[in-house]
Amino acid sequence: MVKAVVLGAAGGIGQPLSLLLKASPLVSALALYDIVNTPGVAADLSHIATPSKTEGFLPPDDGLAKALTGADVVVIPAGVPRKPGMTRDDLFKINAGIVRDLATGIAKTCPKAFVLVISNPVNSTVPIVAEVLKKHSVFDPKRLFGVTTLDVVRASTFVGEITKTDPQQVVIPVVGGHSGVTIVPLLSQSSAPLPSSFAGAELDALIHRIQFGGDEVVKAKDGAGSATLSMAYAGAEFALKVIRAAKGEKGIIAPTYVYLDDAAKSLVGNGVDVDFFSTNVELGPDGVKEIKSLGSLTDKEKALVAAAIPELKTNIEKGVAFINAPK
Ligand code: NAD
Ligand code: LMR
């Protein structure tokens, strides 16, 4: 029995993500929470002929607590998306408080659930959730994940196009964080190797496209938001990996933005001394089973990792301070 909860379920990501979770036989109960429209979304999904029972909740009458009761996996795509000209950090002002309040609900109602954070800026919202869980003495770093899967999906798609390989077969670790230069694709480790002639400006353009793929969608949507459908695909893919590993499937490895203790920092190496970082993680029954090293990097990749660290540090400190700084 697996109960999945989507917080922000009526949104651009929330609805297709909930659809994909409803479609999965791995989910037996699905609770949808948002400040609007969840009764309708839940009624609609509940007609789909899969075993899970779908319920919608709104804030009145303790709707958040009711949605979260008995949760095994909580996915959070609640919050505002970017418009052209904005950075993800510009969303902090609104989304930090939303994520804090939802994390408080998780700490009180389902502290053992796996928590998957999609709301931007991920580099800061994941530390916010960690600090809230710490304040309630229920922080388990193995159970908190920043969802960076869309960067991985983009890398597979773009490299699949270049190498004329089925993108679903292309595996590329994308490490660091989830914004601009903090997104570091390790293209030298691609399961579909790029041709050796693919270097210089061509390689730089590919790295830039993976780092700034979100901007491409924001620009194309022209004020109507950011990636929703590809994010729902990526979010469902990662959530179902977490669920499959929790159910005992072995060998599931995926990059995700997780807490690094000192041992993990030295394992990841390459000057990574930040408290949160996306790296390959082996998932297991209790969440993070093993944090993997970055492996062998090219000089260019080493430079990209080094360039990611200062922005990551600032983003992480900002999230931590939001919860702990005196008001
Ligand atoms: P959206 O505006 O379409 O949907 C957000 C939903 O959150 C809305 O339905 C809204 O009612 C709900 N919401 C707002 N406050 C809430 C609260 N307090 N409790 C519960 N629900 C609340 O936005 P979207 O396009 O779905 O994007 C959502 C977030 O995901 C944004 O912050 C966006 O930047 C982020 N995002 C992250 C990634 C990633 O790779 N991690 C990718 C795409 C988008
Ligand atoms: C993305 O990478 O598409 C998301 O983080 C949304 C955004 O703001 O670009």
C-alpha cells in the first residue's frame, strides 16, 4: 500500500503529475491538496480505471492534515512559476513561505514520509524544508529530495538528438543544483557518447542549453508560466523510482538534490563543501541508501562544478536564514 500526496495538485504541474501517479499501479491512494480546485481535479481523476482511490482537499477543515495523514510520499509542486525576465531566485519571496507552511504540515502529520520538492528555487526550498523538519526534531536527510530530474530528462533528450540514440536509453548524471550555472551535466559520463569531434563551441552550446533549458520554455510560454508537462513527466519518473526502491527494488540510481554530511562531502569530492548538492544517489527502502561520488570528471566539468558552488552556497544560506534568522 502506497499513499502519495501532491501539494499544489491543481496547478500546471500538479494536475498532469497527479494524472501520472493515478495511472501508476504502484500507488494505492492519492491525495490532492491545493488552495483551489482539488475537488474537481480529484473527481475527474477518480473515474480513471486504476486501483488507487483519489481524494481532493482544500485548506478549510484541516484539509492539509487530512491530505497528509498516512502519507508515504509527498510531492510538492506548490508555488508560483517564473515569467520571462525572472530568475528562479525571484520566486523565493512568495514560494519560501508556501513551502515552509507545507513542510510544517508534513512535520506534524507524516514526518516519516519521503518528501520530494519541486517548488522553485529548489536550491533554497529544500534547505527550508530541512530546517522546518529540524525544528520539529523529525529531519531525516535520507527522506528529503530536491527534484532535479527535469535537468536529467533534458540532457537525455538533447544528447539523444545529437547522437541519434533513443533518448530513453541515454543516461547522463546532471549534478549540482537546479538553476543556471549550478546545473552541471556530466556529459563525459553519457551512456551515449558524444562524438570526439563534438567540442569547443558546440559542447559549450549543449551545456548552456541544459543549464538554461527552463528559460527556453519560459520564453516560449510568453508569460503563461514555465515547464509543466515535462516537469510532471520528470516528477512522476522520480517519485515512482522512490516508490519502487521503497518497495524493495534494488539498483535504482538517480541524481537528486540531497543533504550532504561531512562523509558524503568528502565522497563527492571535487571541492563540494556545500550542505545540499545533487549527485547520483542509490535509492533504497528508507530513501537515500548511498550517495555516489561524482566519478571521474574532465577539466571542463571540474570547472563547472567549481563555478556552481558559490551560487549554491548563497541559495542554501538564504533558505536556512529564512527559517532561523530572527524576524
Ligand atoms: P502553477 O501556478 O500552475 O501551480 C501552482 C499551484 O500551487 C497552484 O494550483 C496554486 O493554487 C498552488 N498553491 C499556491 N499556494 C499554495 C499553498 N499554500 N498550498 C498549496 N498549493 C498552493 O505553477 P506550476 O507551473 O505548476 O509550477 C509550480 C512550481 O514548480 C513553481 O515554483 C515552478 O517554478 C516550479 N518548477 C520546478 C521545476 C523543477 O525542475 N524543480 C520545474 C518546473 C517548475
Ligand atoms: C525548469 O527548469 O523548467 C523549472 O525550474 C522552471 C523554470 O523556472 O525554469
